[in-house]
Amino acid sequence: MIARIPLVLEPQPEGGYTVTSTLLPELITEGATISECLSNAEDAFAVVLEIYEDERRPLPPEIPVDDEVGAVSVEAVVTVSVP
């Protein structure tokens, strides 16, 4: 399954980020780097998906889900040095 989930990565004073989703309040995780945050968010989404399935709740309709294998649209955060 491929799902497009909006994530908010909030920098923490001690370093790293807290990750939440505006559409899935149950999705909360953290990571030291953005890459780690995204990996942890996948794991957190799997847990949230189990909760929704156990409670027989549908995912919010704003979360597009694709069960087909094919082209995937990805949004990424990148750092660029500006001269």
C-alpha cells in the first residue's frame, strides 16, 4: 500500500525532530535526522493503520491510498546551499 500522508517535522531544542500528521493525530514519532524521521513515520503509520483496522474506521478521505504498483509521486525535503 502506498499512502500520501502530510507530516510535520518540528525541530526540538535538544536536537532531532518530533513528527506528527495533521490528518492522523495518532501518528506521533521522532528522529534524529529527517531520513530517520521518514523511516520512523512509515513504522508509525503501520501501527496507526492497525488501530484503524481494529476499530473498523476508514482512513480520512484526504489520504490518497494506492494499492497498485506503478508511478509514485513523492514530496521531499532537501537542503540547498545558496551562494
